[in-house]
Amino acid sequence: LFERAELAPADPILGLTEAFSVDKRAQKVNLGVGVYLDEDGRLPLMRAVQEASERITQAARPHAYQPIDGMPAYRTAVRAMVFGESNAISDGRVVTVQSLGGTGALRVGGDLLRVLSAGPKLLVSNPSWENHRAIFSRAGFEVDTYRYYDAELKGIDFEGMIADLDAAEAGTVVVLHACCHNPTGYDLDAAQWDRVIEVLIRRSLVPFLDMAYQGFGSGVAEDGAVVERFTSSGLVFLLSTSYSKSFSLYGERVGSLSVVVEDATVAARVLSQLKTLIRTDYSNPPTEGAAIVSTVLLDEQLRSMWADELSHMRTRIQTLRTSLVAALAERGIDDMEFIAQQRGMFSYSGLPREQMVALRSEFGVYGLDSGRICVAALNDSNLGYVADAIASVRAA
Ligand code: LMR
């Protein structure tokens, strides 16, 4: 039986982390995975998170099962953060379940849509997070793309995007990055979101917003504003969130899936379907990450400490962007200023695959074959080395 198994390709993102960890070179830099590292190149333990963990440890609670849909306090806290005072909440139109990170939310959401016979066509941006296509194909969708990145313009091919959405069949599911587009770092502005919403409604498309980087664009509220645009438009839609990055809780797999539906009676039925999917998949979610996030969000002092720390991460990434542009300019590269305009953790560098491979093999600088690099993993000690490496592969 098992002899039939073929060797699957390594994951395009996490596979790089595996290769990086066995790379014996003293000088190496992992700009592959989307992980924020601090000034010393270390994964931060946020003070608010540490304080919340200590409180949880002191409470010495036994390790009970969580409800299938997750910890109630967590679900309420993240829903309030994401939807604010929206009428959709008071109308009982929002169902929120705890998920295994953003990935888990996308998969459970995809499974729900297939149970409801949505699709089977689903569109992701071109390009998109590598795992989007894999998750939704595995859930049974026919995945295709809508235009998004314009390599010439170094920006968004917005008219192309609108034309592709306009041409989509009614019922097609459309995955949209709420903020900090992964991998390009180019986001829609408010007026563009309004046009997208207009097409989604007119063409009866089903939006699935993915918001894994709330707080890394312009701020928690600012990045989340797109959600209110969707709820107030009357659209029904899905929304996945992740707290891996914004709480530096990568290994805790903590996220959420919200489904905004027609009314409260539909909400009860949708929740029952989500619970069936979760129960037959992983039964119920783990406790630790949700306990930390809800402790922080529900405590005024911890929440403001967390907001300050997140804001520091965001502004520091912006500084790293300008420092990288300056370091490249010092090495004679003056056509990469766009790095400073992009948002979130990533830069879509425009470097072709051969140069990304050379960065890895010759310099131990790991970025994705697509040209994506994680700016959030740069620091004062490795930035010059990375700029040297880029200058060298570009000159070759
Ligand atoms: C990334 O894009 O690098 C992150 O979202 C981590 C992941 O799971 O791929």
C-alpha cells in the first residue's frame, strides 16, 4: 500500500525553513517564512503575551476540553476586535469559531462552502499566498486567478482585477487579502475596495477575506476597516484571521473563522455545520493561544501594551524597508525603491527565480522562488550582507 506513495514536493515556504535549518553555513539569513524577528534576530516574546501567560499559569486551571467552536471569551474578544460595533453583530449575523491559525480557518471555511455546494470555482489573486491554491484545491475547488500584480507598474493591475471579477460566474468564491497582501505588499485603497464590493454584489460572488496581518499595515483599526465596508454593504462573506504574527504566537495555532450570514436563524444553522466539520476534523481547538489572546484583549492595560508593541513592529519594518533601499542604492541598485512603498512583512522583490536560487546557494539568503522576501527578518547585523548578496546576484 504505502509503496504507492509518491514523493511530494517540499512546501514552497515551510520547506525553505527546513532547508535553512540544516544549512551549515555560519552566515545565513532566512527571509523565506513570514515571521517577524526583533533587533537581535530573535523571535520576540511580546511583554503583553508574557504577562498574560503568567496570569494563566498562576490561575493553574486543569486542562479541560474547549467547546467545539472554541473558547467563548476568545470568540467574543476577537469578534469585537474584527467587527467593532458593527450592526451585523447586534443582529446576530456573525458566526465566529476559533481556528487552528489562519490556515485552519481557510480550510474549515472552504469545507463549509463545499458542504453548501458553493463554487466549485474559486479565484485567488495572481500571485497569492502559495498555500491558498493548495488549501482550496484540497477542499475540492477549481482554483483559478484574478489579475492583481502588475510587474511593470510595481503595483496593482486594478482594472485587470475588476475585469476578471466582472467576468466570473455567479457563485464563484473570491479570496481577497484584507491587508498586507501576501506576497506583493500592495493593498487596495478605500475607493478600490468600494469598486470591488460593487462587482462582488453585482456578479453574486462569494468573498472570502483573509486577514493574517491585521496591525502590520497602518494599524489594527485602520487595517480592519475593510471588514466594516463588507458588513455594511450587506454582503454575506467569510473572514479568516490569524494571531500568529500580531501576537507572535506562531506555534500556538490561533486564529478565527467568521461567517457573516443573512440573519440570526441562518447563523445558528451555519454554526451547527461548522461544529460538525470541526468535530470530525480535530474535535475542538487547543487552549493556550486562545487564553493568551483573550486575556490580552480583555484587559485594558495588557491590550494597550500589546498595541504599542505591535505598533513598534510595524514601524520597525518600515524602517527596515527604507534601510534596505538605502543599502541597495549604496551598492548601485537604484531601481528597487518600491520596497519602501510596500506594506506588511513582505517585499515582492522582482528578482527572478534564478537570482533567488543563487541567493540561497551562494549566500545562504533564503527567499521564495517567486522573489518574495520577508523584510521583517532583517536587522542591522544582516541587512548589509543581504544587500551585498542581492547586488552580487543582480550583477552576475
Ligand atoms: C508565510 O506566508 O510565510 C506565512 O503565512 C507562514 C506560512 O504558513 O506560510
